Amino acid sequence: MPNNDMFDLTVHEEKLALIKVVTSLHMFDAFRSAITRAIPGLIALLKDYDYLVRSSAVSTLGEVSKQAKFRVAIEPAILDIVALLKDSHYSVPSSTVSALPNVLEQAELRATIAEVISDVVALLKDPDDSVRSNTVSALAKLSEQGEFRAAISPAIPNIVALLKVPDYSVGSSGVSALAKLSEQAELQAAIASAIPGITAMLKDSDYLVRSSAVSSLAEVSKQVAITPAIPEIVPLLKEVGSFVGSKAVWALAKFSEQAEFRAAIAPAIPDIVALLKDSDDFVRSEGASALAVISEQAEFRPAIAGVIPDIVALLKESHYHFRSSGVLALAKFSEQAEFRAAISSAIPNIIALLNDSHPFVKSSAVLFLAEVSKQTEFRAAIGPSIPDIVALLKELDASVRSNVSALPKFSEYTEFRPAIASVIPAIAALLEDTYV
């Protein structure tokens, strides 16, 4: 076997040891001179044959750059760090993207980075999807610094193009980047000009492309006008039970939080209500959760006034997740006076869930009862549940016992104090069982 670095475990370990030493000691002034001398060797490791060495080296350089005393020594590494965005092993570009914010925060290094920003932007046209994905994440980080935004703005169309890649991780990186870039006022015009193209993707034949388009519109909606796209999202509700349908439901719920979109959303409300009658339990659960968010807006409440019985039906679902989502949705609806009469009749159903087979459902029921006890009209129905809540202190599941800490919250209301007083001996007995 050839005796070279590739097969020399000792050399490999020495490289990783060097990186570990620099990482551990760079913050101490006593080691400043030694660490400074070690940095050129650390930079050389960015080109090592071993991906773990390259990944560790770039992470350490990002960490060391936080110390002003080492920045002059690190500056020559900028080109090599940027080059790692094209590395063949996925972990190295990922480490590079994570290290960049630390490097970028240092004003002394930005001039050098500005010189290579065009090289970073050029990587958006690389034929490798993963290179483009890593690059767009890096550009999102770069956009946090004002001096780089003018160079990034022309790249927005290339970033939008990532939404058309039928790969979840690539499309997600494009969505995340657009969300981050839209926070910068200087880039919002460029993103706004891309909205028609993103809207057109809602009709793409690939479901991942449609999903990325919906997600990106939802993410940028607080900074960029997307109203014309809303009617195009509504038909996606018909893709019930799918990844796209779920994204569409949540996008419309998110849009309902902004006044300028509500007129466009109003025609979709009956379609969202109809999800509660779907044969798929996941679709019914999604519809309930979305309507709970939509119920915060007064203008939509008349259209969803009759949905509570369908949401109560979720409490009998076979899967614990859907029972819990029904409880949480009802808690949200209870914040609005218009729904309380219908919810009041469901209180016994929720009390029954204190004895559910799943601890997550039990916890949801306790939290629901504590939350709605704020409303006077629910307290008479909640009172009989106090002994059952106390009994949960015997639960083996720590999360359930933890949520029983809501019991003092009930004591804030005089209506519950007799019931609480009656269970004090039981609580004391539990304490004796625990500590004796």
C-alpha cells in the first residue's frame, strides 16, 4: 500500500488535532503568536483531500475570524473559502455557509469579500444543483451586509430559478433565501418583479415546483405585494391530502393576517371550510388548524360560524395527532366570543381526553382547560375536571405531570377554589408517596 497522506492515519489525526488546538486556544492572548503562525497551515487544509479536514478547517477559520488579532492572517483565505461552496462533499459547503456569517461580521474582511462577490453570484449558474443551493444560502447571508446588496440584486432571477428545480432541498434553499433577501429594502423591487414568474410556477406540472412557489409567496408576502397570486393559489386547495394542498392551506391562513390580502382570500373561505368534510383525516386536521388562524379576523367569522361541530369531531380521531390538533384549534377559536357557545357544549368531550391513551393528548386537554378558564362562561363546565387533572400527577410521562402545573392557574378564579380545596388531601397523599 502506498505510504502517503491518503493512507496515513497518523497524518490525518495530526491535521484534525491541529484544527482542534486552534479552535480551543485561539481566544487566549497567551497563545496569540502560536495561533497566528498556525493559520497558514490551517488555510492550506482547506484544500486537503479529506472532506472532514476541509469542513473542520473552514469552520475553525470562521470561528477564529471573530478575533480581530487574526484577521490579517485569515484574509488570504477568502478566495479558498468561497471555492468550498463548490466542494464535492455536501458537508463542506454546508460548513462554509455556516462559517460565512462570522467572516462577514468583520469589517476588515469585507473589502476582500466584495472583490469576489461576483464569483459567488456566478456559481448560481453552475450545472450542479447542490452548488447552486449552497450558493443561494451564502448569498442570503451576504445580503445582511449593505455593501453587498447591489451586487446581489441582479442575481434574484437566478435565485427564483431554483424554485423550478424538482428537488425538495434545492427548492427549499431558494424559498429560504428569498425570504431572507426580501427583508432588505434594496432587494424588494427585484423580488417584486419576479412575482409573476413565481405565480406562473403554481401551474407547473411538478408538485415540488408548485410547493416551492406557494411557500416563497407566503414567505415574501410581508415585504412584497403578492395579491394577484392569491386567486392562483386557491385552486391548489383541491390537491387535498398532498404536500401542495397543505402548503396552500397554510399560505392562505398566513395571508389572512394581512389586511391587504383579505379581500382576495374571502372567496377561498368556503373551500377551506369544505376541507373539514374531507375523507382524509390529515386534510380535516389541516383545515381545522388553518381556520383557527383565520378566525382571528372578524370579517371571516360569519363564513366559518358553523365549523365548530366538525372540529369537535376531530376529538374522536383514531390518531393522537389529530385529536390533539382538534383541541388546539378549539382553544384558538375560544378567543373569539362568537364561537364560545358552540365550544361550551364540547367541554365534556375535552375533559374526557384527560383519560386519553396518549400523553400528548392529555397534555393538550389540560392546557386547553387552563386557557379557556379565562372565560367566565366555561368555568361551570370545567369545574368537574379538577379531580381528573390532579389524578394526572400520577402519570409516568413527565410532560403530562409538568402540564398539571397549570392547576394554580385555576385557583385564580373563585369558581374553582372549592373543587381545588377538596383535592388538597389527594395532592398531599401524592407528595407523601413521592418522598416517603
